[in-house]
Amino acid sequence: MAKLLVSNKGLPSLLLLARYHFWLLALVVPLLLLPMLAVAQNTLQSQITAVQAQIKSYIDSLKAVCKIPQHPNDSWSNEIDNSTMRVKRETFAEWKKFWDSQQAFRTWPDSLGADFVGAVEAIKPDGKLSRKWLERYQNNVRSLVRELPTRMGVADAMSDGSAAGGSRPGGLPEPMRPGMGLAGGISESPIHFFSWSTANQQLIYHSFDWDRPPSTTQVLLAQEELWVYGLLCDIIARFNKPGTGPHNVAMMSVDQLLVGYPAAEDNPGGVNGGRITVTATPQAGGPGMGSGMGPPAMVPGRGPPGAEGVAVGRPPHRRFRGIETTRSAPQPEGDAAVIPDELLKNWIYVDFNGKPLNAAQLVTAADSQMIHLMPFVLQCVIDQRQIDALLADLAAAPLPIDVRQIRINTTAGAAKPAATGGRINDVHLELRGTVGLATRPNEQAVGLEPGQADGDASGDALEKPAPAPKAAASAQPGRERMAS
């Protein structure tokens, strides 16, 4: 067994500690416990302060709620419903006002006959015209298209290209020149100071030259295009009216004017790249500089052939054969070429970003519920000092025209036009934009049931707070005391 050996020198100290250990501990323990107690008390106090602040914030929130005169009760719900109804009715009223403001624009030609005009204006949204009206429009639409050059103030070159007086490289007809008749000689009609490309006129004309009676949808869409063409022709005519001759007319020639399907871009605004192209180095054995071959033809609505980033998904359209850009799905022939009526709406309109809409998207897109944006492209030779005036005329049109792109000297194969007759300020100008066409007002599109739009929108849910009830006001101080 182990033994504890203690020195005789330390024995008196141990005896003294054993005798007075209680009193010694009574002095040491407070010295250890008091600091620990102080730390614990500080921690507890901080926690109490934090909880008190949280409780106070809850009380303040309750006080704020008590001061609200209208709580989410039945009365509050009714006010919300009335406000919502007011917004719907105001929206529908503005939509109808926009539709009515374009009534003069939607005037059908008198040459179609009063009976035809009455029938087409009375047609329901999903209604159909009888065959006799469809055949009458088919027989008269070509003469309506032939009115466009006169409205613009240029020579009519919409007849067969063989009578247009010569051709350009690539088989395209020569543009009409001031004073040139359709046979290439001097015209007996008034001299025109500027011209409209024969190829462009014939492209438009042939899109309205139908070999079978059109459908109701085709008639309505075609007439809408004619209205837009007429609007742009009138603007160009007014823009050039101050000119007294080829030397000072603002716009010397219109090389391309297209609306709807042929004006829609596969690559709107160049968002996918490919707007700046570099001529490729001629390959061995291939056509090179001076080979006599002209530049590649421009396809309406897209950049030069071969441009990188250009989509090739343009859907086919039976009114615009030959300008589709879809390579994997060529235009069918014969009976298979009959495209369903609904597909006539493919790429006729675009959204607010310029992206073409197909028939399905046109029904569901929020952008197209109250307004249809029809794209247009205008390529012309213009005095560069008059570009601002042209943009101002477009902005002041009776219909909202939004010019989205302005490009100068970008025509394929053409640099700055050669100065003729002292016109040293002429440039090639390309404008792309949209024309806003109001759609027929539809109550259900804004969340209204039939007949609900007839109410007075201004009388719904006037913005005025309801007075607080007296009983609630007298109880409010007591509720504050309880909360505190």
C-alpha cells in the first residue's frame, strides 16, 4: 500500500489549512462566482433588450393596422372588384377609341359596289363572304393595285415586264425613268419626276393576281395590305410634291416598297448577326472580279444570300411564291399547294421586337391582341438632306408608323449612287418599321362579359377613402392600451 510522505516542515501549514478551510473557501468562492454572475447577467440583459425591441415592433405594426380606415372585409373586396371593373372598361373604351380613329383608313373602294361594301362591313369576326362577293373582289383587285403608282405620282409599270422597256442584268426589268412610257418611248401622260422600280411594282401586282377565287380571309388580309400600301404611297407623294423636276425632287427613285409577309425579316434588326458582310475571295475556277456576273439578288425581308446568322425558317405563303427562304420545306405544287386559310396569317404581322408571328402566335401573343404591327420596308434613292423631313412625315401619318431601322448605302452591289443632273447629295436609304393597325375591339380579351362594357367606366370605384365607423374609432384607444 502506497504511503504519502509529508515533510515535517510543511505539516504545520497543512494542519492550519485543514482547521480553517471553511473560512478560506468563504473568501475564495465569491471571488470566482461574482465575475461569472456579471457575465451571465449581461448576456441575459442583451437578450431581454432584443426581445423587447421585437415586441415593440409588433405593437407598432398592430397600431398601424388599427389606423387603416378600410380593412380587407366585404366592403374592401367590393371596392377592389369595382376598381378592377373600372380598369377593364377604361381599357376597352381606349381600344374602341383607337379602332374608331382608323375608320377612315378602313374605307373599302367604291368601285367594288355599294352592295359589296355593305356585305363586307357587316361581316362577323368569323363570318364568310358569299362566292359572288369573292369573285367580284378577285376581278377588281388588280385594278385597285394599279392605282398605287398614280397615288405615289410615278409611272405605272405593273403590266408585263416585256413591255417595260429593256432589262437589267439578271433579267430584272429596267426601272421607269421620268418621261418613259411602258413601250420604252416618250409617254403622252404627264412627266414624272421620279420613278418606282418596275420589278417591285410587278412583284406587288402579281401577289394580287389570283387564278382562283380567294377566301374571305385572303380578301380581308389583301385589302389591309392595299390600305397600307396606299398610305405609304400617299406619304411619298406628299413628300415629293414640292419638287419641280428631277433636279430638286427629294426622292429620286423607289427601289423597293413592301409590306406584310415579304417585308418581314428572318433576322430582325440583325440580332443574330450577319448584317455586315464581306465579299468572299474568288475561288479558283469560280466567278471573280470582272466576270460579268452581277451581285447576288436580294431576297425581300432578309440580308444578302449566304449571310451568316440569317434564319431560313420563313413559312410558305401561297400569295408570295418564289420568295420563301425555307430550304428544307420547299413550296409544294399542284393540289398540295393549297395552304389552309389560317396559314395566310403567317408572318403578316410582327411583335414589338420585330419578330414575325405565325398564325398560332398571332392568337396567343399579348402584343397582338389590341394592335397588329404590319412590317414595311422602303428602299429608295433620296437627297440625304431630306431624310429628316421624310422621317417627320412618317411620324405625322394618320396611323402610328414606327421606323425601327435606318440604313444608308447598304443596297446589295451598290455604293453611293452616281450623281446625275447635279444630284451630288443622293444616297441609297433603307427604312424598316411597322404600321400599327387597330384590331376589332373584343370584350372578352380584356376580361369583360358581353354587355359589361356598356357601363360607365368613370363611375366605378372612385378613389376616395371611406370614413372610419364611430364604434371602431372609440374602441381603437383601448386596443392600443391592450397592445402596450
